[in-house]
Amino acid sequence: MNGTRLVRAAGAFGLASISAGVSLATRSGGPGGYLDLFAVVAVLLFVVGLAGRWPGAVTAAVIGLAGVQVLGHLRTDDAPELIAIVALLTGAFELGCWSMELAVRVTDRPGVHRARWAWVVGWTVGGGALAALVLGTATVRFSDRVPLDLLAVVAALLLLGAVAAAAVGPRSDASDR
Amino acid sequence: MTGTLSDRVPSAIFLAGLGLLSGVLFHRIDLVALGAPFALLALAGLVVSEPPPLDAQLEVARDRAVEGDQLDVRLRLSSPVTIPRVEVVVDPPAGMARAGVDPIAVRLDRDVEEVLDVPLLCERWGTFRVAPVHIRIRGRGGIRSWHRLLEPVRTVRVHPGPDVLRTLVRPHRTQAAAGNQVASDRATGIEPADLRAYQPGDRPRDIHWRATARRGQLWVQERHPDRATEVVVFLDAFSTSGFERAVRASTALVDAHLGERDRVGLVTFGATVSWVRPGSGGLQRMRLIDHLLGRQVWSSTVVKGIGVVPPTALPPRSLVLAVSPIEDERTLAGLADLRNRGIDVAIIEVTPDVPEEPTVTRLWHLRREVVRDRFRRLGVAVVEWNEGRPVESVLAEAEAFRRRGRRVVR
């Protein structure tokens, strides 16, 4: 077992578990005992995805963990918990994907992981900050209503742009030497 | 340079789309908040499309090595920008292996040259292009990576391992040039041959004083001169079976005979026929080894005789050492033809793969025995060389047969 990968996978598992724990501990209703089972299944799926290096399983697990948060907070919106969950899920996703990239044993020279650690921490914190920003915009009201239409347009544009860029896929650059 | 996206970008796009769209559908801002970081993550990866500039130079320490040697390969990397992670994998050709196990990952700081030693182990003989190197540059966060292949820069010839031969097959005939082989002729030399009565013209220094004193008249010591021989290594390239060992044995023979100051040539007889005329010295050794390392076995049904080889490549007074699995009729006919022309031939039989079916195996052995017997009756030593048996003992057996043959066949 690659020790470097194990550390990242353990960290991702830890963040996913904490996310599930926070969601369950702060829930304000939802489908009762089934939510606990749902959370356990999501965490297990996350572990299976990491062990088997299946990005699809990790993605499904993140959806599951997000679902635990959403289903557990149908009645009330707890902003601080939600911000924490977003940060934790972003961190878990980043660390999990990183661990999957490290499946091949590589002799690492010093400083190789420095930038990536900064990236993961930055995205974890940044994810929370972005969630806070989104929640903040929800309080902005145009003509006495939340600008969900505006958010939907922005989201659709973002999504279209992302899909279009991804469709281009791998490419050869002119700077080939 | 080829750029690829990380596997997590499609996942991030999916998560972002699901969160944002479900947020709009269910009028829940928490779903939008959950999807937003992933949307940003996907975009962050997609906006970076240019690979960071990287200068990579591959250096190979030498162009010749011996089996088992470690070949020093050095890679110099530098970039005008900082690259967080550059992964380097040397892809050794078949017959070579990485001396270190793992690929290497380095951080490249701006304008700082990084030198990576990626030694290769020469596992078997041959000619290799060293070495394709795969370089993967990961962008920030590893979202986008670029792959670059450094083409091989040098051809390295790996010689077969040193197989020192102390016993050699002695030729029946020698050449006029001086060498290390004791000739059967009588002339000026070191090795005593016989005593005879003094003849006018004999050198006084050749007088054998003890015999002269005993017999009361002048007797002289006759001596065998030390002569060079011409040895032609005849490599059968019709069959793949045992070809690698055949080349190894041929290299050992070339080395040993050149060490004895013989003139050594080479004939490769197969789908393609090639030869190196006999010669001596270090340059000839290089020529022969390079020729051997470049040989391959090609399938062919063309009937060809030994006549395609020019007489200069097979001198009449030479010793032909054939290394062959004695399977192909064209080789057998060629060797028999050489013997019938009076050329001194010895065959080192590289044992090919044995058929698995018992009945076939018996017939196969029988047929081979018939072939051996056919050559032995022609006065050709045929010595079997199995896997694991040193060439030295094979040559000793061949030499013993030829000594017996000298007494019986002549």
C-alpha cells in the first residue's frame, strides 16, 4: 500500500465522516432513522470509491452526504452548519481525488506536495467561503424576492461553459517540442 | 505536448450541475451553496489550457555496455516558471530495466535546473534506442496535466556478458602470418617438433647438442612455428530457437579467437545472408560484435546455397565454427557443401525447443541423431550445447573429437 496515498485517503474519509456526523447531529427533522442509514451508506460508498479508485463512486458518495445535509434540514436552514458541510465535502472530494491519483508508487522529491496541500486547504476554506457568499446573496432581494432566477441563469451559464470546455477534451498544443 | 483533464473535472461538473439545477427546481439555496464550489472547481481547471514551458534534455553516458551493466541516464529539467509537480518515467526498451523501481516526481522551481539520474540495467545483449522518457506535468491542483514524450537520443549496443574461453577448437591448418596457434608445419618457432640429421643450410643455433654428442654427428631440432589461423563463425539465422544463445556463443568465440591473434570472420546464414571478412584487432572485434548484435531471425522459404557467400568471406584454409540448431535443411546442406570443399568445419549445436508429444519427440531425436551422424562421417565435430552448459566444455568436447578424427579420419 502506498503510504502517501493512504494518508490522503484517510484524510478524505475523515472529512466525509465528520460531514456526515455534523449533518446528523444538527438535523432538524427528515426521514428519522433512515437518514442515519443513508449517511452510513454514503460514507461506505466513499470508502469503496477510494479503495477501488472509482471517481463515480466518490461523486455518488458526495451527493449522498450532501443529501443527508439537505434532507436533515428541510425545515430550517442552518447557515453555519451548511457552510461547514460545504467546506468539508469540498475538502473530502479534493483529498479523495488526490489519493486516487497517487495509486502508482512514485519517488517524491522534497516540496512536490507543497503546492497541492495549499490547493486542497485553499479549496476547503474557499468552498466554505463561497457557500457563505451564496447564502449571503440569498438575503439580497430585488423587488421583495430572492434573486433565484439570477442564480439559475448564472448556474446554467457556468454549466454550459464547463460542459463545452470539457467536450474539447485532451488536446495537442502548438508548443510541442 | 498532449494535455488531459483530471478525472475529477467531469465529477465536479456533474456535482455543480446537480446542485445548482436542483436548487433552482426546489427553490432551496442550500443546494446551490453545495454545488457552487464544484462549479468553480470545474471552471478553474478549464481556464488553464497552456502547458508551462519545460526544457528537458536527456543524456546517456555511453553507447556500449556489457550485459549486467548499469547504464547511467541523466535527465536535466528546467523551466522559466515554477511547476509544482513534474513526473518522470523512463520507458526502458525490452532487454533493459529500470535500476530504480519507481517513477520520480519533482518540483521545478523557476530557473533552477533539476538533474535526475534514472539508471537502466542492461539485462540482455542487443542494440537499443535509449530511452523514451515520459514526462507528465501537472498544473496547479492537478486539474490539468500535460504529457510529453522525449524521444530516444542514443543507440546503445549491449554486448553479451564475458564468457571467457580457455579452450578453443584448434584449426587443422594455419596461415602464413604469425599468431598463437602451433602449426603442424616445421619452421622457426618455439614448440619442439622433431630431431633430424643436419643438412647444409641449417642454422647453427638449431643444432641439438645433446643428440649430436650422443650420436657423434650433427643433429638439429625441428620446431613448429606459431601461426595465425582464419576462423569464420557461421551463425545459423534460419531458426529462432536458441538464437539468443547462439549469438552469445558466437560473441564468446569471436572474443576468444581474436585474443589468440587469429583472423576472425563472420557469416550469418538465414533469410538474409551477411558476412564480415576475416580480420584481426580491436576494430575487427567491434565490427563483428556490432554485426552480431544487429542480427535478427526472419522467416523465409527461399532455397539458397552456400554459394551466395563470397569466397573471401570463407577462405579455403579457414576453420568454420558453425553455431546452429541443425534444423534447417539449407544450413545443413551449406555446411556439408563447405566440408566437401575441404574446409575445416566444426558444429556447435544449439539445442532447440523439444516437441512435447512423446512420439514426435522420439522421431525428432532420431532425426537429429541421423544429422549428427551424417556430419561426423564427414569428419565434422558436432557437439551438443544444452542450456546451462558452459561453452568452454562444449569446445573441449569438439576439440577432443577433432583430435580423434585427426588420427582416424585422415
